[in-house]
Amino acid sequence: GILGNDGRHYILDLLRTFPPDVNFLILDGEELSKEAKALGFPREHKHKLCCLRQELVDAFVEARYVMFIKLAAYHLQQLGLKNLVKDKGLDKIEKEKEKAAEEMKEDEQKDLKDSKENDKEDSKEKEKISSHEIQLPESLKGVGKLKSLEAAFAQHDLSKDNSSETDEYKKIAESIANGEKTEIDNTKEIIKKAALAVGSLKESEFDIRFNPDVYSPGVQHPETEKEKLRKERQLVNDAADFLLTVQIPGFIRDCLEHSASPIDGVTLTEALHSRGINIRYLGKIAELLAKIPELQYVYAITVQELISRAAKHQFTMYLQCVEMMSLAAAISHFLNCFLSSCLTLPTPVGAEELQIRTSRRKGKRKNKQNPLLIQDNNEWATLTPRSFWSSLKAELLSYYNWTLEMESVDAFVEHYGIQKVSLLRSFCMKTGIQILLKEYNLDNRGRSAFTEDDILNVFPVVKHINPRATDAYNFCTTGQNKIQQGFLKEGYELISEALNLLNNVYGAMHPEIAQCLRMLARLNYIMGDHTEAMAYQQKAVLMSERVNGIDHPYTITEYTHLALYCFANSQVSTALKLLYRARYLALLVCGENHPEVAVLDSNIGLILHAVGEYDLSLRFLENALKLNSKYNGSKSLKVAVSYHLVARTQSCMGDFRAALQNEKETFSIYKQQLGEDHEKTKESSECLRHLTQQAVVLQKKMNEIYKGNSGAVLPPIQIQPPSMSNVLDMLNIINGILFVQISQQDIEHFKAEFERRQQKEIISGKVEKEDSLSPSPTPATPETEVEANKKDPASR
């Protein structure tokens, strides 16, 4: 960049601001790591401007800094352990050395046969001693392992018969004992070793910086800086390797732990970009996800994103030869080739015929020349579904290195379980196409799904960076930390201040303001102010609909939260409507096979159970149980809760046999995961006892009826309708809100502890006051503190 006359810095070359991604550069004389080669890298890309993202650079530097600190701390700890060994065990080590020397003289001839092996061991030990570092395992770092440490030090010296190395060790040990500074005991040397280990550009400090021109073909580097260039290139290679070996596995791990759960391509892209993973790695991520059955929903979203992005590339090239008059007809023809099941598509209308139609509609004469009339070559009309899917497969292979086996949309949808409407939504959002709102029959084989009248508009889609309000972000982050520490009111005040700053910076409408409102609503709900929580959440819903879109995953989340707060305010019908709306949008965006749908179904089933709609409730709860078992594992606590809800609904319907079976599953999971003494296990055991009793009574009466006892009648089913507070507690558990119950004994213990600390502060304050008044202060002793306690019972 340059420094302008106005004193500000200007960046001239944006494309080379960030370091290059060597995984997509074919370089002569450069080899990647074994892990990268195993994944099929390096690979040639369509252009040579592949760069690493800022998020990856930040994560890499942070990881190297943590490594730097740990290495420095390890070497310092090693020095301390050596000093400890010298103080406590040097005499013992010296005796063992003398004894070993005598044994070696006696058995010299006996060990002559193994001299070659000893020489090999000597060479290895020399390398370790030369750097004055004795590599100790992690288990030998503690002070309690003193004997093991002594043995380790003794082993390093007794395994050699070289007297010079033994003398060298003695000098090191004597210098440590005398407190002299040696090469090991030098802090600068420790920092130097740690800096070299993490690839720092400077030996005296941590310095990780990237040179974006290390692999630029037009840049010549001076011969005098070969070593510096080697370090810079190694840093760039390490960063690209860090993306493959740390960031991508970390993303998959987050998905497995459900800390990251993308719903559509937008949220998937955000999750990848937050870890610094570029979209060009999407094909490799899809290959890894295909091997994990628990992440099939993420795999389906990833494949859908691959298809829609490759189709966007094809669409961009397709529009190059389309005239403005034929734009709607060309787009509808492209969509038909992409998504329609129609085998024989009608011939698209050319630009000349469209011009004639437009002239007739406007009442113009045929012979009047229109300046917009341009001879159209109609190349776009030659596109067919077969040719489109063939080019799509080639694009996926060349750009993402991902192989698509299917050659039609129907085969693709059936194989991967993806909805055509979800694919249509994703494609239109990426290309900016606005289509008419109606029900499109994409599976009709006799008629095309789209016509030129269905295409309303095309909006430009521009990549951009959203500027961040730094002060508001800091307030919000600090508030979240306060909340995690348990200071809810302080966190609430900080987030409220962040909301005010966001309103001043962004105005009335912004996605970050919607998130801030959602946090304030959640805080109000946790603190017991349900009315205020609902008011804040209503604002968050309206704002998310405006700034994110009515079908955005964030909007679906806002609907779910608002439904919970509405139920807490006794607005049951409104809560159900909101949940139905959220479920409809989730089905539109990602389909039914998603963990988020399981949460929505659990909410809906629980509320329907509360209002007595047991049959409908059971359908939703059983679907939630199926999805939770599929994506969380059969022994997950979420599955246990689903089993319990199903059992409770079945017991209300009188199906005690099925309820008993499901509650047994709940009990076995709780017993395995939490133990027999846990509160949840005991509750499930009590529920099992109650269900067994009901089932036995019912079976006895049924047997009497079968025997022909005319006086026997079925007993009334003892249905315990759940209270609203009980249902609300279950809704909180399902939605991840856990209130920690504190017993009265714990409260009394906290009070006593607080009073004891307060008393101690008062006593210490009195002692300081007496010290300041007395001419000859005397230190306070435990006896004087006890005496003060006796004299001042009020403070106690």
C-alpha cells in the first residue's frame, strides 16, 4: 500500500492482501505434508488467486501463540524439576552411577557381543544430551513422580559408557545446584527454542507474519534473504496444512457435538467461514461427511450447496449469450432443464417473436422499427436437461473435485433425499432470481414447471463485508461473559447498552440488533419476567423477518423462542401457531430429516399433550424420538427425554404396555448415563412403578371380562393431566434452558459462608485501624482474632 497525502494508508492490491493457499497451487520444488497429499492436494484451481481467509490466519496465529507459551512453560517447568531432582536425589543418583560403573567393569566382557547395539543407542543419546534437553513424558512432570524422575535421569547417564558425557552431565548438575546460569537455565535460550519450534520469524520473540508474495511468479526475492524467505514459505505451508488437519476436522467435530448445526446453505457457509474454511473445500468436506452416518443431514445440505453453486456457475455462463428481450424465457428454460421432471421441454420463444408479441400488446404497427430489436442467435435455447446435467457434473469435478454419479434431477433427489423446492430456493438466492409466488409442480413429467411469466425480476447479488460496531460488540461480549459467570443483572445492563449503541450506529433495522433483542428476551425469561421477554422477542421476530427474510434459519429460531415465551404467558394457541409456522419453514428449507425438526416436534407434541390432544401429540413425539435416535445416538439424554414424553402420552391414552416399554428405555439410559442415585433415574423408576401398577390393574379387569364375569367393568384410566408449570419445565429442558435447583441446605451453607467472610473482613478492618492508631504496631495472631470474635458478637 501507500501513504496518501491525507496521512491515511491505502491498500493497492486487494487480491494479494492475504497469503496464498498452497493447497490449490501447483509449485515446482515444493512438497506439502503427508496429510495434505493423502487428501489429494495440491490441486489445480481455475485461477491462481486462491487466498487464505482472515479467520484462518487469526486461528493459526492464535494456535501458534498457545503452542509458543506451552513450550516455554514446559522448558521452564523442566528446569524447575531438574533443580528439584538435584536438591532431593543427587546423592542417590551419584551412588547409582558409582555402582553402575563397578558393574560395568565386572561385566565388560559379557557385554562385548552387544557393542553394536550399544553404539546405536549412544548416538541417539548424544543427540539428546547435546541440546541439554532430557525429554520426559507428560506423566513424569509432577513433583510426586520424584523417583521416576531420578530413574529417568539415571537411565540417561547409566545407559552410556562415555565418560565425557557423564562429566558434562556432572557440570550441568553442579551448575544447577550452585545457582549458576547455564545454556539450559537461560530464559533467552528457552524463548529462542520455543520461537524456533513454532516457526517465528524472530528468534528473540513470538513473531508470526505472512508474506503474500512468497509464491508470486513476478516477484524476485534477494539472495541475501533466503533463510527469511524459507521461514515465510514454511509459515504459508503450515497455515494451509492447519486448515486441512485442524479446522476441517474441528468443524466436523462441532457438528457431531451439535454445537454447530447448519440448516441450509447460508448457515453452512457461515459455519465454514467462521473457521476460515473456503467454499472451494466443500467437495472434500462432503467426502468426509459421507462416512459419518450421524451427520447425514449435514451431508445432504453440503451436497445441495455443491449442486446449487455449480448450477450458479453454469447460469452465469449461460446468460452471456442471452439478449435482454429473451431474459425471462431463457431463465425459465434454464430452470426447467435444472429442476423440472418433464422429459420433452417445449421450444423456447425467440427474441424476435417476443418483440412482435410486445408490439401487438401495445397496439404498435408491425412495420415500425424498434431499436431494442436485436437479432438473437438463440444459442441458449439449445440447452437440454441431459446436456445441462452433463456440464454440471464436469463443473463439480473441475471446481470442487466432487463426483456426481446421477444424470437427472429425479435420480439425484431420490438418492440424496433432497427436496426440489429447497434446491430451487437455494439457487434463486444465489443468482438473485425472483419468481412468482405459487405452487410449482416440479414432478410433472408431461408439462414444464416454469414459464416466462413466472420470472419477475433478477436482482444483483454482491459480495460485501458488514462493518462491525466495535464498542457495541465489546459490550455484548462482556455481557455474555458476565452471564456465564452468573451475574445476570450486570450482563443484562451491558447488553442493553450494546443495544443502544447498535441503534445509534446501524439505525432501527439490523441483524445484530435482532440478535441483541433475542438475548435480552432470553435474559428476561430466565430472570422470571415473562411478559418483558415476550415483548423483546416480538421485536426480534419482526426485525429478523425484515432483515434476514421470512424463511431464514434465524427467523425460524426466533419463532421457536417466541412460542416458548407465549406459552409462559398462557397464550397456548398463539404458541402452537408459531411452532406450526416454524415447522413449515423448516420443512421448506431443509426437509424433515434434521435435528431442528425434532426440537420443533417435541415442543408441538408437549403443548398438544397439555391441551389433551393425545393422538396428534403422539405423532409429533414419535417423529421427534425417531430423529433424536438417528442424530444423537440411541443412548443420548435427548433420546431419554423423548422416550419419557412418548410414554407419558401413551399412558394418558391407556396404552400402558407400550408406555411401560418406552419408560424402561428412559430408565436404562438414565441409569447408564447418570447412575442409579441421580434424581432423574429415581423419577423414571417411580414412573415405571406407577405404570406397572396401572397395567396390572387393567390386565386383571380384562381377564375377568374375558372369563365372562358380567359384573366386571374396566376401571377408569387414572390420567394425571400435567400442570402448566410442569409442561413449561419440560419445554425449558427441550429448548436448552436449565434452571439449577438449590436446596435449602445449600442456601444455609451459602449464608454461613457469606457471614463468615463478612466477619473476617470486619475483623481485618479493625486490626488495620488499631495498627494505624498504635505507635508500635504488633502483627495480628490467630489468638487475637479469636479474642476479637468473643468481644464482638454482633459482627459474628
